[in-house]
Amino acid sequence: MKMMKAARWHKAKDIRVEETAIPSPNDNQVKIAVKFTGICGSDLHEYNDGPQLIPVDEPYALNGHQGTTTLGHEFSGVVEEVGKNVKNIKKGDRVTVEPIFKNPESPFISTGEYNLSEPLGFIGLTANGAFAKYVVVEDYMVHKMPDSMTFEQGAIVEPAAVAAYAIQRSGMKLGDTVLITGAGPIGLLTVQVALAAGASQIFVSDLSENRLKKAKEIGATHTFNAKDKDITQKIKEITGHGVDVFIDAAGVQATFDTGINSLRNGGTAILVALFGKSVTHDALNQTLRELTIIGTAAYRNIFPEVIALISSGRLPVEKLITSVISLDEIVEKGFEALTKDPSEVKILVDINR
């Protein structure tokens, strides 16, 4: 049996770089030689507090995966091998992967709302992922990359799709004003997408001055330290009546309240963060002000547009890469660094380093 190195989740605070078997694709799968893999906030949640999406108590229904898991779902690479039923993808193709599983029996597949099919699952969480030399994925997950796109950019398509889907669902129009709470990778990518989509003013709040500085660098017009008690008042003074769109990329009561209170009457809130706790909400206030509040689950039907935006240079996601590390360094310089150092934004693992 041929072996490879992989970063494997055993339990919270226990990720080991160890030898594991090289996977082979079935008839409907594609084997990819991985180039770069990003560390995602959900990977960090699994490291610090998991298991969350990793199936430990019972196997994932769509593939039987359970227990120890190779993490990694934001990645790019080159097709190594394809199953015999796979069409349109061949060995040597440069690809990025949309890692969400589709349950073929779900009523949401025929409507195109495949991100709502259950049970929810992702490569690198409910199947072995891409913190490894090779990964096997379902054929429908694979998207070809244009030659003009780097493998580093390709590894950021997945989180950029989360941001793009949030902006798309918000109905943001040319010239709209936007507040984004939370300047982590998703919040900062949302700044970039809002800019590309024609927002006139982009307000960002976060506790980290380093991240606020980064937000300014990539196009935010105003930044606020989240401790500031007057954010809503300041936004209303600048805009006249509040922002058109609020995107919560932080996911706590304080950011939710700030955002809702900063919206103009008739405005739209998008919840993109994975809220760790329940929030309390004044439904009467929502009714009287005609606010729309929308939750977004990952993404759907948006990868081709995101790939086009990045490869055209309109979405310079590579500006968010703060470190590139080797697989052996993933715990100390990856997970631990992201836990302790707020100046880190997007860390990529160079699988061949």
C-alpha cells in the first residue's frame, strides 16, 4: 500500500502529521495531486472545539466516513486520475474544488439549492481532505482553472465563494453602502467582493487593529474598532440614514446588534458567520423597520463567476495571503498561529514544500 503524509484530526487540539494510505478514486470520483490548501475558520473550530462537522459518533450517511479525518477543503491542484464514468475532466487539468457534498435523493438538488441538501457535508470534514499529497473528490465538485490563475489563487476560490454568495444574496446594488462586522478571511473577502460589485462605501468593524489596517488596504472606506460604542451613530452620520446592507462575518450578539442598528429602514442583513451561541433579537423592531434578515449556508452556483473574477484580476484575493507554510509546520505555524496572532489572515499550506 502506497503511503503519503497528511494532517489528520484525531480530536480537539490533536492534529497529527502522519502517514496515511494514498486514496484511489471510484468510478465517479477524481484524484487530485494537491498544490496549495488554505486553513479555514471551520478547520480552526475543529482544532479548538471539535468535533463540529466531523462525524465521530456515527458515519456520514453519504460515504460512511467516520472518526480520524484528514482536514483541508480550500485547495487547488492537478488532476492525477479519473474514474471511468467521469466526463469533461482529464489527467493534467488544473483545478479547484467546490467541496460540498450533494445528496442525490434530496428535493433541493432538482431546484439547484444543493447547499441545502442534507446531511450537510464537505471534503476535509465528512471525507478526507487536502492537507495531504493526494485527495479524492466527487466529479461534480471539480472546477477547471484558467491558465492565468495561480494555484495560490485557486486555493482561495472556496472562501471567496462564501463571500460572493453573501453579497449576491444581499441583493446589493451599484452605489449601495455596506457594513461588514468581522475582518477575518471571510469578512475581508466580502470587502473585496463588495468593492468589485460596486459598493460606494464599505464600513468594517473588528477588535484587531492589524485586520482593520488590512481592510483599509484592500478598499474599506471606514473602519471601526468593535469596542467603539458609537459605531451605529457614526455610520448614520456618514450615510444619513444607515447602511443598505449589513454582513455579519463575526457571529456574536454584539456584532449582530451593531449591524441591525446600523441598517437603514428597509435594509438587509446577511448572516454568514457560524454563530457559536444563540442571539436575542427584537422582532418588533424588525417588523416596524421592514428589515430583511437572511442566513447563508456556504454557497451555490457561484464558483464559475468567482473563478472568472479572480482570474480577471478584479478580485485580488492573493492580497489576503499572510503566510505560506509546509505541511510539517501546520500545527505550530498554522493552527496555533491563527489562534494566537490576529495579524494572520489567510495561511496557505504548500503541500510540495
